[in-house]
Amino acid sequence: MAPRKDHKYEVNDKVLCKHGLYFYEAKIIEVEEVDGEMVYMVHYQGWHKRYDERIRQSQCPDYFLPLTEANIAKAKADIQEATSAKTKRKRAKLEDDDARKSETGSRASTPSDRAGSSSHAPSTHSDRRGNITKHENTSRKAAGDVGANRIPADQLAPEVDAQLEQLSNLPKSIKNILVNEHDAVVNHGKLANLPARVTVHDFVEKYVEFTKSHYGDKAIEIEHDGGITYLANKDLLIRTAKAMRDYFDILLPYQLLYKFERLQFSTLAKKEQEKFEAEQTKTQEVTPRSRSRKSSREVKASFPMSVYVQILDGGPLRPDIIRPSKFYGLAHLLRMLVKLPALLRVVPCGQAGLIDRIACVHDFIAFARQNAPFVLDLNVDYKDAGSEYVKSVAASS
């Protein structure tokens, strides 16, 4: 029986808390009030504190169950059933791989399982322990990788291909955000407020700050359904998050916008372009002309301050002088997570480096899942597009 919606909990209360598809024993370690609503920080018994998460009072009926013997038994039975089914799927896949290898001659240089297989086990971001995959100092090695180490998609080892596919299995809470946000934009004519309250740029910076303070300089282990990946330090986590932000800047205009949103982006891009050109004209006007002729080596390009700011911030300098990560928020970044498996297949880092980066993405997704309720609210961060905008979209179709 689920608790009442208005039932209040206290520090040290024990409950069964839902994580992913299943319920686990957890303890409430912190209680606070946010925007007039009680928020509970829960710690899953026996798990690393990095998986602690906040549950709002309104979520309690869906996420909490009383810690009774009957509920505990049912929760364990559900997990055991899922584990057994997953083991059977893995065994069946291994047998299928062996059969394929025997049929094709099993050349070591050409794995039998091509990229894109959909037979891999689901439940990507589970916190249960799996097979251990250890790569000592791989984050240092990955930093020195070059394009020559890029692995063609059809030559990925089956276990690497499987881990890539698992990234597609996003947590249910993130899937819900994507579904609800799609409905708001496509079916109800909503548009994101730009710039967002918390932009993609801001969110990545928050992740970087958290990573630095949480991990320090110690070695890190990241647990996911593909196993446990060990990193020498936090550096690769930070580089991967910033690389995702750069990917976002490049991809958003071409792959991450719904048709209804494209006019909003083109209007924003035009406005930023005009702003850039105005700054450029102003810069040229105030730059004094020297009477003496300078050699080409002495001449320095004169750019508006906005360009220097972008260069110092890092990331790609777009031709239209707009970085979407400075305007769009978390919902649009979550759209990109769906495309990450395909993006990571072309990362020039070798297979060991790729496994490390997959683990880094798991860590980032876990951070996004925990913090999404506090940086994204569709009722606050989205607005009605208005009749004039709808007419303009229809006219441009």
C-alpha cells in the first residue's frame, strides 16, 4: 500500500524507494523545504552516496513504499526475476555470437557482431553490480589518442557495442521529461523561454563544479549495467561533459529542434548575427588608423568582445556567432542523449578510451536525473508561442 500524499517523513525514517524500475531499501538522511514543498534526500542502503537523490513530497506516493516484510519480499522477488531474465538473455546472446563465429570462421580482426544490434540487455543506468571492467590509467592514455585510433562501427568489440547500446536506455524520469516536453511543443504549441533559467552551459558548469568538489584528485569507480569502470581521476569526466556541450552547440540547429521550434531559433540566430555585426562596426570605428604602414606580421585582427568571450569560454565558434548552449536549457540537452550512442561511435579514442567515455556519460546522465526536477519545470520554462508565431510557422512551411 502506497503512503498518503500528505504523509510527512523525518530524518532516519526507512522506506522502500523506487529507483528505475524497482524498489530498494533506503533511509531519509535529509529533509528540507523547497518552494513550499517538502523534499527528502534518500540514501540507498549499501550504495555509494553519489546515488543519493531528492524526492519531492508530491512524488512520495509513486516512489515510497512502507518498509514491511511483505513489501521487502516482493521488491527482492521483482529484482531476482529481472536478474534471471537478463542472465538468460546474455547467455542466449553469447550462444548466438558463438554460432555466428563458427559460421564465419571467427576471424579475430573482424568481430561477428556488427554495430547496431538491438539484442542487448536493457536497464542502462542500474546501480546493481555487474562484471568488472578495469582499465588502469585509461583516462591518461585517452588524452593522447589521435584520429588514427578511431574504430570503424563494424569493428567494435561486441562488449563495447553492447555498452553503447545500453546508453539508449535512459532513466524513466528522463524519458518522461522527453515525452512531456515533446507533447508540450508539438501538440500544445509551447516554446522554451530563451535564454533558459538554467542553460546547458550553466548545467555543465554545475556538473564540473560538483565533480571537482565530490571526487577531488582521487581515483574514481563508475558503476553501471556494463560493469564497473575505473578512472584515474576526474579529468576525463570534465572533458567529456564539456565535449557534450560542444556537440550540443553543433547539433542543435540540425538535429535537436522540432519543426515548430525552427523559426524561433532562426529569429534568435538573426538577432545575434545583427548584434555581432553592430559590435564589429563599432569596433572598426573606434580603432585608430595608424599613419605608418605595418607589416602583415604586426597586424592583428580586431574582433568584437563577444567573439573573445566565446573563445575564452571554449567550444565551437559558430559562423552565425551563436552558441545554443548559452540559450537553451536541459530539455534540449536531454534530446541529444538519445543520439549519443551514434556520436560516440566516431569518437577518435580507441576501444579502451571509448569504454571510459561511456562510463563518463553514465555519470553525467545520473547527475542530470538527480537534478532535472530542480532546473527544469515545463510550466515555468515554456510559454505559449502565440497566434502570430503559429501563423508565421504555417506561412514558412
